[in-house]
Amino acid sequence: MSDWSIAREFLPAGYRLEVLERTTSTNDVVRNCGAAGEAAGIVIAAEQQEAGRGRRGAAWVSPPGEGLAFSVLVRPTENKALWPRLSMAAGLAVAEALERFGVTAEVKWPNDVWIKGRKIAGILVEAGEDFVVAGIGVNVGVAEFPGELAATATSLLIESGEAPALGAVLAAVVARFDVWQGAIGGRFDELLRRLRERCALTGHEISLITADGPRTGIARGFGDGGELLLESGGELQRIIQADEVRVVG
């Protein structure tokens, strides 16, 4: 169930929703809007997304009517070096928004949202010359996942027994994102505090791939700049970027 009228009614001021029946990637559409000079706040959602992607080009599957896929155009006023923090803002926004639908969610650094160790949402933030595209995918009404995904993915329907309207979930996420997108600069301490409370990795043994190769250790939360703290070999390492972050213990 989509019911985009709910989203249009409850979106924060300054946001405009456009819904496409079918597109390759909502991030690509919003990137084009940004390059064309559109004002911040445009939200593009798709009934069917044919080439959705996550980090490093990984595919993001969004079943029509069951998965929510949308992207938001942001024009940050903060220094460009701080723009990657929008991924953290989006993760926190999704986790907080999902609580309105009866679940408790955690943020899995760097770009996922989990419930009980299973992925319910993914985030892909991409920067242009003077804008940022925040892409968000949420599993809403998926009743079951194929193959290996059955052990690693979940949805609002699976967790709560109900599938809310996609428009309602979109409006809830954008409302929280509107709160946190402006916290990547002066209010970053507050954003970090909320994230630390929801960090899915803290205290767990994890493995990950960095630019310098694979690493393992115990996750110790976030540093003051939003980096992941990894205790390994008796040292506390600060991880800025990583791929294939997995909980192994």
C-alpha cells in the first residue's frame, strides 16, 4: 500500500514529493535535479526502482508496493568536509522514524539500519558539486526474502505484523531527517549522542575491509568526529571508511 497523499500531507515545510511509477534509481533522478539547480527539499520516490544501488554499487531490491525507495535533495551550508555526516543523520532519522511503527531499530555503521541484527534499511549518500543526494531504502511490506537474504534482512511487516502505508513511512523518515540534517555542524555532539545510544556494533567483535586491508576487533562506538572506534591488538583504531562490516561475535 502506497498512499502517497499521507506523505504530501505530513511532509515538513519546504519539502516537495514527486512519485515516479518506474525509474532506474531515485538517486540518479535527484542528482539530475541538483545539477539543474533545483531547490533543496525535493523528494523523489518510485513505485518501482529498476537499478537501485547501495554502497560500492551493490544492488538494492525494492519490490513494488512492499519496499520504500526515495531520495532527498540537500544543499548543506556546512563545510563540504562535513557532508559525509549526512549518512549518519539519515541513519538516525530512519531508526527514530521506525519506532513510530512499533519497532526498535539500531544504526549499523556506516550505512544500514538494523532490527535484531537484520537489515531493514539502507542509506546511500552521494555528493555533487554544491548539493547532496540522500537515498534511503526501507523494507516495509516484504513478507519473506529470497535465498540468503532470509537470514540477514527483515521488514516492518515481519517485525510488527503490519505493513504501514509507504507514504506514512516516508513522511516519518523525512520529518526526522529534517531535524538531523542540520546537526552535522554545530549540533554534531547531539547527533553523536543519539547515535551512540543506537550503535548496533558497540561491544561486538567485527570484521571489516579498509583501504589498508581487512581488520578485526571489538567495536567501541563512535569517536568525536563520527569515526568508528575499533579495539584491535591492544590499540584503539579510528576507522573513517570501511566496507563489508560484519558482526562475527
